[in-house]
Amino acid sequence: MARLRAYAPYSRFLVGSAVLDDQGRIHAGCNVENAAYPQGLCAEAGALSAMVLAGSTRAVAVLVVGDGDKWITPCGGCRQKLIEFCAPSTPVLTANLSALGPRFTLAQLLPESFGALHLPAA
Ligand code: THU
């Protein structure tokens, strides 16, 4: 559903994402492109933003939906955005318009990640 709200006039590649938060709530996002191409936002970024706006900073599962026979996994930047709010063991589910695809843990997608624990305590 979120995917159908995507604003993707340049790539025409519609993506939807949903994150399940630690309170059992689902937050959705879609990609929002921009004529200045690098300013576009991925669906996962939108879903995380909705989660934070709703008052949660922990996601326990992630879904990414795109069309086609190649399963969509989060881009590199989104993997980093996700690790901010997820455990390494958090499942990342893939899907196209007709089926669920393979699932990964976030650690599989972003091994040896950099995160808040690497920073000196404030
Ligand atoms: N895109 C996402 O929204 N999420 C992904 O995981 C992969 C790529 C978007 C970005 C851009 O709007 C379009 O898909 C083509 O790259």
C-alpha cells in the first residue's frame, strides 16, 4: 500500500517499506525522489522517520517491497540508518508484488557495522 504512494517520477521504481516497532506498531514509508537526484529519500528512511515521529526508536522487524524478480534489499545508506534503531539480529524481509522473498538479519546485510557504541559516552 505504501509503495503505491511512492513519488518516483525519475526512476519509476516504486518501493514500500514497513518497520515493526517494539510496541507492536507498524510504520510505513515510500521512496520520495527529487529533481536534484541525490536528495531523494528511500522508503526505509520514510518508515524509520514515521516510527520516530510516533515515539519509538526500536524496530524489531523490517520489510522492503519492490517490483520485479530481483529481491529488493535496503541500500547501503539505509542499512546504516536501520542499524541505528535495530539489533544486528533484526530480521529484514524482502518481497515483491506476489510473494515474500528471502529474509536476512541486519548483521548479514551490514556486518561489522559502526554504531553509537563506538562513540565515547557523552
Ligand atoms: N529505493 C528505496 O526506496 N529503497 C531501497 O531499498 C532501494 C532503492 C529507491 C530509491 C530510488 O527512489 C529508487 O528506489 C531507485 O533506486
